[in-house]
Amino acid sequence: MIAYNVEPYIGEAIDSVFSQQTTFSWELVIGEDCSTDNTLRIIKQYRQKHPDKIRILEREKNLGLTPNSIDTQNNCRGKYIALLDGDDFWTDSNKLQILVAFLESHPEYSAAAHQSTIIKGTLDNPVRKFGAESDTDYGINDTITHRKFHTSSLVYRREFWVKSGGIPSVISSNERAIYPMLAIYGPIKYFGKDMCVYRLAPTGLNSRITSKELETDLRMLPWLKSLSSQFPKNKFRSFLHLCIFSYPRFVPIKQLCKHYVLFLLYSFSYFPKNLGDIKYGTIEFFRKTRG
């Protein structure tokens, strides 16, 4: 679990972990990233009650979202790692048992995930479901474009984190790296059962992140390519360039044009299957040029 300034929500997140009914033991590792509110104090109160279950990684300085997530996963010791953001929570007490039991009986899979509900603030203010309604499998090509499931639904084999050397720390998005990395080692099982809540931040990430920050995600390509010579790098490049110019609220015109052209160039690697992305990217390009 990672936590930064989530005082109103961290208790609900931790409670959802302790609600899990499992036949195996587990440890809750929390990367607390120098919150300026009472997040750390609340976490320590839980640790006082459960000293054998909670391990806190208390930062000396703020690392930032991705470095904090990477270091927290580096400090995990179990056979499996289950991700949970400090402002999200699990809604099914059998969630861990279901996913771990599947992975135990299906060694060819690298990970498992499931559907989530997106909310604003509280459960009585749902936005929509996140993910497909039915069970399916996701491979590399599914994981290098738009997200198919939320991070807090994921359980994966820690051996692949170790084998990959861990995610590069010089990128902006943990998610865009970990999903294709896991899919390189085996398919990801997706369950259509809703077992998690994804809480939208009061101010969306795309209102704060810049195209310059997103450009750092291009640095993960050599790492992914080193894990598999068959990795579809041009398709992934196309999607990264699409994110760089379409995701931030404001993009300087020079960067906007540069990444739109590169998006179209690399799109030819999987044309015409990406007509929807090309249409979306073109609409975003002209919308931003007018803005």
C-alpha cells in the first residue's frame, strides 16, 4: 500500500485489508510518503494494534508517487504482491483468497485482477464500473494501450518483479510499466467480479501532470525490450505519444505537434486496428490547437 495525504481514507483502506478471509498469512507493507496531514499518525495507530501484520516504510523526504510505489514493492517479501492505494479499498472479503487460489492452481499466469467501481468521495456517489463485466485473459497487446483494470485490483507473482529488475524509477507511470512487464511473463487473468473501489482524487491527475513529465515514460521502452525481444515497441510508442499530448490539460503547441506526428507515425505498425485511437487522437489534437 502507498499513502500520501489520505487522512480521510487510509483507515477504510487498512480495514479492507484486515477484512480479508484467507487460508494463508500476509503482511501489510505501507509506503508512507511524508504526508503533511495525519495519515502517518493513523497508520501508526493501526500498527500499535497489529504490530505483527503492519510494516511502515517511513520516508525521510517525499519520494513522489512512482518512486514510492517502486520502493514499497521492492520491500515486499511474500510470494505474491497485492497492490492497494491508500485512498482506495477492497469491498470483497474473499478478494485475496480468490485471486491467490487461482494463481496457485494456474502457474502459467503471471497475475490476476478484477473489476472495480469508480467513486467520487463515498460509495453513495458512484461514477461507473472500471473493467469488463465478464472473465477474460489479457496478454501483452492488451496491456500496452488503455488500462483494462485498476491498479488496486492487481495481485501478481513477486518472482517476476525480481526477475525484471523492478520498474525504472525515472518514469511517471507505474501502471503503464507493470502491466506489460507482467504480461511478458504470462497472461493476466481478469475477473468480472467487482471487488474494489477506485476513489477519484478531488483534483484529477490530468489537471496537474505535464507533457514533459509524461515524456519520461518513453524511458521504459529499452527496459521492456530487454525483457522480451518480441515486445511490440512501435505499438507501445504510438500509445505513449498519444498519452503525452492528449492526457495533460495543457500542452505547448510545439510538443503537441511533435507528439501527434510521432503518434501517427508509429500507428502504422498496427493499422487499421487502431482506427479508434487515431480518431480520438486527432480530435484531441485539434481541440487543443483551438484551446
